Amino acid sequence: MSDAAFPALTLDRLLDGQVSLTQFTEGYRAGMDAVLLAAALEARPGDHVVEFGCGAGAVLLCAAHRLEGVIFTGHEKDDSAAGLAVDNVARNGLTDRIGIRTGDIAELRQSHSADQVAFNPPFFDDPKALRAPKAGKQAAWLSGSAPLGVWVQAAARTLKAKGRLTLIHRADKLADILAALDKSFGSVVIKPIQPREGQPAKRVLVTARIGGRAPLQLLAPLILHEGEGYTTEADAIFRGQAVVGMG
């Protein structure tokens, strides 16, 4: 059998080496967005947090490393990625708190079992809108038959009453995010993520609650870079020494 049948892997380190992550060399690779999403999650011991589209498990691993006593479930449609996630959970000694399931979130039935749902959804609803991703990334970046509204409604079916949804997405999709949340969610909080001070936000972290009634909050932005490196705040987050405050 040729080597092409066995995709190349890399062993990467997140949170200043505290989390080990094996992922495919080609195709979608977790990085900054995964760490930011994990750092925005809030949960108490005994809570159940579910991630849709967990890939190789980066968000789950980073969140579980910080949130002791919290139970996590990752849903992943791609069998190969799900297999990597299972291996990564074992590698990090978290099999007692993280479970991985395969399947399409659009087909999830109501369970209302989770205290929080998180996801980093496909980023390119229109492949012509921005530079198209490489072939190996298209499944992770193009929503295809599962647009943003499907992800949000799957979260609504999964969450308990007053449960929280937290997501990271492109800043230019904020109007679509708010429209998708409008049917079931309220108490929306938005955290812009800016590459540098004075530059437009490229990402937004958004959290909302089932049936929430509090006014929308637009928080001060997180600035990622200054000079040749990260800002002090961003560096602490990427090292696992700080969280992203979501109000």
C-alpha cells in the first residue's frame, strides 16, 4: 500500500506545551481560533459542554485542561478527524471527561442535555467571497448543506433551559450570526478580535443564552498583535494563563 493511503501527521503543542495535539499535515489545522474559543468558555464542575465540528479535538483539549471537573462531548462528521480526536484525548489523559461522537449535527435530535454548546463553524458560505481554501480544507471551511442557522438550531436542541452557546466566526458574518440567534437566543455578548490596534476586527467571539432577555453587549476588542509579537493579553491567553472575558 502506498504512503498516500496514510496521511502525514504532525504533533503540535498548545497552551505553551501543556496540550499535545496530533493533526493532519494537509487540510484543516487547528490554531489561534481554537485556543480563543476554548478560552472564552465558562463552566463549573459537573457541567456538560458540547462542541460541534470538533476536528482533532483542539478546543475540547484546551478547555478541559483549564475547566476541571467539566464533562465534554465532541461531535465530528469526518471519521478520520474523529479518530484523531479520540487519540488526542487519550494522549492527554482526558478519556474520563471527553467523549467523541461521529455524525451530522443537522441530524441531532433534541436532548436538552448540555449546559453549553461551542463551535467554530465553516467560514466560507460562498467560496467566491474570499480566496478559496485548498482542497483539503474545503470540507471544514465550506458549509455546504449545513449553513450557520443549522448549527445554531442544533445547539438550541442540545442545550438545557438558559443554556449558553459560544462561537467564533468571521467578523463580516456578524449580521448572519445575529439573525440565526434571533429565533431561540438572547442576552448576546460580542467580543471583537482585532489583529492590531486601529485595524478592523477579523473575528468575533459571540455568546448567547437560550431565552435570554438581557440587552446585547458589545465588549472592548481583544487586540492580538503589537510590534513583532503578541500583546500581553493575547500572549497570556495563548499560554493558557488567562481567559477571554465574555462579560
